[in-house]
Amino acid sequence: MARLHLIRHGQASFGKADYDQLSERGYTQSRVLGEWLQDKHVPTALYRGAMKRHRQTLEAMSAGFGHPLPAATTLEGFNEFDHRAVIEALRPEWAEQGVMASELAQHPKPARAFQKVFSDAVQRWISGEYDDDYPETWNRFRERVLTALSAAMADTDGDLWVVTSGGPISVVMQSLLGLDDHRALSLNDVIANTSVTQLLFSGNRRSLAVFNNYAHLEQASPELITYR
């Protein structure tokens, strides 16, 4: 059977003006993953989302891999959902970066406070009761992720790498395991940066082999393990 590796991007720049770029730790995570993969898998095809953090993750992985890799095909279907639009539909005042930062700074644990708002915003989004408030509904998001997955699998039957984000990986897990919407999105909280999820496929048959493997980070340094 052919294999497809879903790779979550390295840590992005949370709290910065431009979230869509890797942090220094994100670059290190991605390079470490490339080093770890070099004697385990050689991809026959590479895919990535169109976001900056997807491209930067693959570039750092390539540097760590140390050998030429196939040219990557960009599929926008593997992009993450617009987390800012989802949050601002619940908290419109957070469209101002300063307002969000000021509110979070009042909490003893800002990251935990953000996570609570983010979780509430996502639950509102997936409920389907407020679809007119979003540029992309939850159902549309799922459809485009699964369309991109099918396109990648149809293009080759070898060893595929896909650099994407936690949301699309959660959607794929939902499709494979029959999870409800809430359980599917809850996976997003535990998918580590640069973790590898492996699928086996043949024709229309798809099965999960490995979920959320970040052994490369544990081996290099536990401090590299992040989830946002």
C-alpha cells in the first residue's frame, strides 16, 4: 500500500503581527524533522498548503534532510482555516491586535485565556448556526481539505509528504475514524508542531497507521515540543 505523511507545520509566531511565519523554534523543529526522516523515508511526491508557514517548514525540513527532494505541489485545500475570522466572529473587538493583547495580559496565564476563547469560537463556528458570520463555513472547510487529500492520493501511489496544519489533519482524522465535529476539532489541541501522521491507502481504501508522532522532538529535546 502507498503511504501519505501529514506533517503539521513548525511553531508559528503566536502574538506577533504576522502569525503566518515560523518562530525560531519552529525552524528548529522543522530542521530536526528533516534530519530524522532522512534515513527513514524518501518521498516520491511532496505537497504543501499555500501558507507561508507551510513553505518555511518544508524549506527547513529540506535543509535537515540533506538530500534533494521532489519539487512541492501547492494545494490551497491544505491551508488552515482562518482562525482570526473565527475568533473575531465571537469577539469582534479582538480585530484590534492591541485590544486582544491588553485583555490577555490581564490574565495570569494569557496562553490559557486565549485557548479558552479560541475553543469557544471554534465551537460556535462548527455549530452551523452562524454560517453567515464566516467567510468559510466549517462544512466548506472540510470539503476543500478532503478534496485536496483525494487529489494528492490520486496523483501518485508512492510515498507522499503533505505539509499542512492542525485543522486539516483533524478533518482527515474525522473522515477516517468517523468522529463527530466536536471530537474532530478537539484533536487540534493535541497535534504537535511538526508531528507526523501516517495514512496507508490503495485505491479508495484508506486507513490510519500512525497519529501525531513527534519522536524526533523527544529525541532532540523535549523543550521543542509545542502545540501552538
